[in-house]
Amino acid sequence: MSLRYAYRLTPWFLGFAVALAAHAMHLESDQARASMPAMQRFTLLPDGETLKAMSLGFKDVMADVIWLQAIQAIGERRVSDDAGQWIYRAMDIVTTLDTRFIEAYEAGGTALCTVVVMPEASNRLLEKGMQYNPGEWRLPFMLGINYYFELADDANAAKYIARAAEIGGGPRYLAPFASRLYMTAREPQKAIEFLAKSYEQTTDPHMKEFLELRLKHAAVERDLQLFETAIETYRRQFGTSPATLESLVKAGMLREVPMDPFGDRYIYDDKTLNVRSKSVDGRFKADGHRRQR
């Protein structure tokens, strides 16, 4: 039970809960504490487990009261350099009191990458949310975005956005986005496996058609990466470049020259060492901006 269901509470108890939380935060304390920045006052709070015991069984109510204080503090114009620590502490306390408070995970995860730049702390909070709310797609999605935008880690970004897509309930672009990230992370086989699974699970004929096309693109990317590795191995071993793709097979670098999934043969330029598909324009790459760190 929480302020989100406050109509079920008696006015007496609601007043008692507010007073208890306010007392725990020392909001009516001496002048020194009153002059302390609002976010920093969270250092005066006990940890979440202790507050849970203090709540007399109404931990969700206390979570809501602290949540309201935290949101007001995050909205202050002036944010200290230590704000990230206080934001994380406040949201960790709130989500310990109410482990299913999705909005707190989302707000905290966002603030830790916007009010301050602490993606690792944001990730810890979102991972905690996933642990207690495995059916909520937004949390792994936000975690994936953190890995993509903040940490430039496409492999983990793909992993968590794929998980968001598998949970269901999110936008349709999640599966294609995850597959693109797997490919830019040089893990095209994972993209193929994920897309194949998504293809089998969907009943939407338009989505099936799109996923089938994306599967072919992923197979092309897998083949191109295989060619790149084989050509580099050939050059190191023989000190020269292969004249044809078949040269890679004769030298044992490849078992065979695969066919383009679209039905054509791959095109090899022995001068630039570039291999391409007639049916695919360019290579997959992550198009979004990333934070410069």
C-alpha cells in the first residue's frame, strides 16, 4: 500500500507516515541541516532495510514520501558535484522500500545520466529493478541505451535491448535495433539467432517479412566478417594478398566460399581487399550519437 493508493489509508495514519519520514530525514532539524542542499540531506537517512523496519509495515508509504522529497531535490537548479551519490542513495532507499516502484528506477536511472554523468550507478539501479521486475521491458531497454550512448558498448547494448524485445510490450523497433547492435559489435551470429527466434515467435506477416530481410542482412555481415578474418590471416601467412576468394579455400582459410543469401556471388576487389554484396548497400553501423568521455 502506498500514496498511489492513499484513499485506502486513514488520514491519521497518512499523517503519521509523513511525520515519520520527515523525522527520519531531519527536515525540521537545526539551522545547519536546514541550510544543507536538499539532495545532500539523504545522507542523514538510514539505509533502506533499516527504514523498512521503521515503517511499521507501511514501507510503500514511506517510499512515496521519500520519493516526493527526492524528486523535488533533483529538480533544484543548482546541483552539487556530489549530487550523483545522493541521487543514487535516495533511489536505492526508495526502491528497497518498494521494489516494484518502476517510476523510481526510471527517474533515478535517467537522472544519473542527465543531472550528472554516472552511467555505472544508473546501470546498478536499473539492474536492481530488473531483478525485482523481470517482466518490465523498459528497464532492460534503458540499460541497453546506457551501454550504447554512455559506454559505447554495443555488445551489452544489444544484449539488454534484445531482452527488452523478448519481454514484449515495447515498440516494434526493439528487435531490429538489437540485431543492428549485435552486428556493429561484430557478433552477427547472435543477431542471426535472435532474429530467427523473433521470426518464429511473431504472427504479424509484415514483421515476419521484415525479420526475414534483416536475417539475410545479418548473414551477409557474418560472411563479410569471415572474409575479413580469412584475408588478414592469408596476408600474414603468405606475405601477399589472395588473388580470389577461392584462394582462401585452397589455403585452408575457408571451407568454402559462401553464397550471398540474396542469391548472388560476393564481389572481391583484390586491390582494395574489399568484399561486398550486390544486394546490400554498405555495412551495418550504429548511427546514433554517443557521449564523448
